[in-house]
Amino acid sequence: MKRFWTEVGVVADAEGLAIRLDGRPVRTPGWLALIVPTAALAEAIAEEWRAVTGEIDPRAMRLTGLANAAVERIAPNPRCFADGLASYAETDLLCYRADSPAPLVARQAAAWDPLLDWAAGRYDIGFTLATGIIHRPQPPATVECLADATRARDAFRLAALSPIITIGGSLVTALALDEGVIDADGAWNATHLDELWQEEQWGEDALATRARAARRADFDAAARFLALV
């Protein structure tokens, strides 16, 4: 679809803020009205539509895509969606440590222990650490508490948390980002520590670098979306 509008605006109504193209409301792919909760997010989405010069490229409109997901996929049953994200509490990246070499072990501890310590204090929970990739279950109380924390988020926060959690593999890091304990760069570096370590040791792989750059763009868009809601 090519650009067919001249003006992009934001209009407040009883349900929230709507983006308008020449006065007509933007709708989700399922034809629901795209209503967002904050003026900052509405204006950022409006800027994506203003930036279109020819054909619409959804890959360049990540905030719009996340808002579409919040309205269409998540809002009808946010608990079900939250439970899918909360399952990452069972296998959180931060709980799986290398046994060697010593510099990697130390780097993981330096980056990951503070996040686990924060979560332990914030939610009054404990974590079981494992060496290697063999699964070790987390305490049931930890899993349930982190699930409750995830369920407490609304559809728009869940939409933002979804790529942060699935790309990074860490529910704890995503919750820390949402609560301002860590910034987007810190969250990215923490959840990609092993990959970045391997690159330091063996050199850059062009395909891996491109794939990581694509994931980073999605991760950063989600972090920005989270900050705007």
C-alpha cells in the first residue's frame, strides 16, 4: 500500500488517543480502532506515519506494529498472553552460568548477579543457579511471584515486554527494564553477554552480526515503546 494521506494527527477521545490520517482513524489489520494510552506513544506512532514517503513498510513502523499487537492480540485476553511470557521464569537466562573460562564466569556474575539480587529483594524470592544448559527448576514460589508481576502489566506493557523477553531470554531483565533498574543498553548487553563474549574470542561473523543487528532494532523499539507507555 502506498501513502494516501496528507496530514497525520492525534485526537483524544473517551478511550484514549487515536491517530488520524486526514481525519480518518488508523486501524489495526483486524480493523479495530488503534487507540493508545499516552500522548507520548500516540505522537511517536504518528511520526512513523508522517515518515512514510512511498509504500508502507511495516518493518519501519515497529511502534505501530507493537500497538496493533496490544489492541488486537493481547487486550482480548491479557492474562493468557502474560502467562506465555511468565513461562520464561522457569528458564531465565541469568540462572544458567558457564563453568569456564574464569573471565566469562566473572563477567556473567558481574552482569547478572545484581539483576537477580534486585529481583530477589523486589519480590522476596530466591533463584536456583545452574552450570551449563541442563534445566534446573526454579522454586515454585519464585515462578508464581514473577508470573503475578507479569500479569500485573497491561496490554501495552505486555506488547513491549514480549520482544524484550523473547529476544533476550530473561524475564528478570525485562522486568528490571520496565521498572527503571536498567536501561535498554544495559538490558541488551546483559542478555547478549555470551554471544558478545564469543565474538571477542573468535572474531566477528558477518551473518551473525547482521542477525544481531535486526534483533537489536526490534529490542530497541520495544524498549522505546515501553518507555512511552
